[in-house]
Amino acid sequence: MSVLFKGYDDGNTLNTDLLHRAIYDYAGKETLVIPEGVYLTGPLMIPSDSHIILEKGAVLKFADDFDLYPPVKTRWEGVDCYAMHPCVWIENAENVILEGEGTLNGGGEKWWSHIMTWKNGGRPSEPVLECEKRLAVLNPDYKNQASGGGGRECQFLRPPLLQIYRSRNVTVKGITLTSSPFWNLHPVYSDNVILDGVKIVNPSDSPNTDGIDVESCNYVTIRNCFVDVGDDGIALKSGSGLEALKTKSPTTHVLVEGCTVKSAHGGFTIGSETACGFEDVTVRNCNFDGTDRGVRIKTRRGRGGHIRNIRVSDITMKNVICPITIMMFYKCGSDDSRLYSLFKQPIDETTPIIEDITVSGVRAQGCRAGAGLIAGLPEMPVKNVSISDCVLLVSDRVEEGLETEMFAGLPETDYRGFRIAFAENVRFENNTVNVEPPLKVEDLEQR
């Protein structure tokens, strides 16, 4: 049985209360169908046993009034803290289906403009807006929290478009997500999640608009999705900093298959929030077109995490900056030179570990910077990596200033083949690289 939502479809009148009443009234009873039309709304919550269908032409347009999104306890860029209420929040729920050919539109332009003004203005650390001040009070230690590129220092902790938080048995199928204020689709602390045929589109210059970020989740399937965004396309994360380590919440048993990613910073990415680690991840039969990096594992000292049993196969790439990077010198979020030292540092719980990585059947053409990079730490080399049966073709054109990866500490080089440093037991077999030599192993340790 299904029931048709009746609301204001003119795109100008808020439907928040009407939508919430319908969502909660029919949860566990009937399927709620949202018909064609543009429904302006504030943030929404979806409870257990909900089945919601967004029909073709149905748009949930989220208002860009910052004060409509109250603080909630969640995870933001790997840190458990208070942040703005997600546009759609599936929280502590189970058995939820959100599907159809309709659209979630986050109204992101105003959000992007504010954060870019902050970034281009020298990144002042003191909150200015009332919504920032509220969060700063609730997060009194925010200046000491781990930070990425999103803007934690100013506490303008923008809402993701769709967050699945501490939930299980959730399916999102067929819908389109666009114009997200921050990350688009963010399952976190959740199990048994299926993302099938989802389309995610944001402008390539929209700040921190990751497509799919799976964080501290178990048993997640991402299948036949299309992602074209302003940051990483499909990413796995597991928290950032010492507080995240205490949660002991890794990301495990993830399958990514049949997906297309365009114009993102990375096609498939692990990190850089890696505190609790990753295990048993399979990525196969995907297409990455014009992404900065193709397959990307990024972390650094202080991020922690055990990354292991990662299998990547049969990926087609074109016009990427670099097709394969596995790297522990990721520079974004800190300028502490000790993190990027080529001298051995003490090993502790925040030292990342990467091992047992298999990459095969990558077909990459027009690689704009280089064929690949593996760079562990002098005190913790990357271990047991197999790169086989790959075709990695570097473009003829040399683009000045183009980085193979966003690293600090490693020496720059004009070499455009596959570069390896601080790694043990790397098998590089039956690969075609149009650079001589195709592979270069560098001894960079300072003694």
C-alpha cells in the first residue's frame, strides 16, 4: 500500500512540518510517495521502517537558511562533535528504503560562498555567524581537534545532504543528490547499507562536496552509482585523531562495483581519516574519467589505522593525474614538519599501517603527471603490495606544477613512471608503462 504526499510544490513554501508528519505517520505502515514538484523544506529525519519513493520530477529542495539546521551530535570530518543537522538524517534507525527517480537538492551555493570567503580570507579561527558561535560553545576543544579541509577552525560545520548515522539495513536506490552544502552521502557507524544506482552531481569547484563517504561502517555495497563532484568521488573513512581511535570502529566488508566517477579528486579513495582502519574491501569494474587520482590511499603520521586486505581490479581510467597512489605523506590539514620527516619517527598508536594491497587490470590512458606512487614511512613501510596486469600510459604533454599526489616531505621529481619509496615486498608484474624505466625504487631515508 502507498500514500501520496500532498504539500506545497511551488518551491517557495516550506514543507518541513508537513513532510515530517507524513514520514512519521506512515513509517512501518505504508509507502510514502512524493510526486512530481519542487518541495522546499528544512532538515528532515527519517525513522525506522520507512519506505519513501521520490517519483520522477520530485525535488526536495533544502532551504539555505543556516539557522534552520540546529546542532546535533554526529561525526564531522572524522571527529565526533556537534555539527549542523544533516539535510536528511537517518539516525538510529533500521529497515529504511529511500528510492525513486527524484532528487535531493541541497541548495549549496550560499553554503559554498560562505566557506570560500573564509578560506580565501586567511582562514580566521574565530567564529562569526551565530550558527558558528553555537557550535563553538558545544565543541569547546574544537581548535585542538583533527582538521581536514572543510573548515573546522571556524565551526561552520556544514550539513551533509544525506547522512545515515548509527543505523542498519538501509537502502538508497536510484535517486539523485545535487548541490550538497558539504559531503553528499555519508553512512557513518552503520551496518548493512546498500547504495544502488545513485547519481551524485555537484560542480567540480564546489568545496568539500565528496560524493559517497563510508565511515566506520560494516557490510556496505555501492553498486552502479554515478558520481561527479568537487572532492573525492567514492571514499572510505574511519575517524580522525586519538578520540576516534578509542571508538575502535573500522570500516570493513565493503564492495564497490560498476560505478562511474568523473571530475573528482579521487575515483576511489581510502582516507585521509584512517584512525580505526579498513579491512576486506573490494573495488571492481569501475570507470574513472578525469578524476585527479584514480585509486587513492592517503594518510600520514598521526592519523593511525591499519589498512589491509584491499583488492582493486578491472578499472578503466582516462585523463587522471595519477592512476594509483598509496601514500603516507598526505599534506592537507597540517603544516607540522615532523609529520613529513624522512627520518624514522617513534612508532605509536597513531602510526598508520598499510599492507596486503592488490591492484590488477587497471587500464589508464592520458595520465597527466605520472603512472603511480607508493610511499610508506621510513619507520613503517608499506608492505605486501601487488600491482599486476595494468596498462598505465602517461600523456605526452608535461603540465608544469601538476602534483602526482598531495604530499609533503617527499622530494619533487621529473620522473613520470611508477615511483616507490619506503615499501617492502612489492610485486610489479606484467605491467605496461610508457616511461623508461617503468619503475623506480628510491632510497629516501635520512640517517
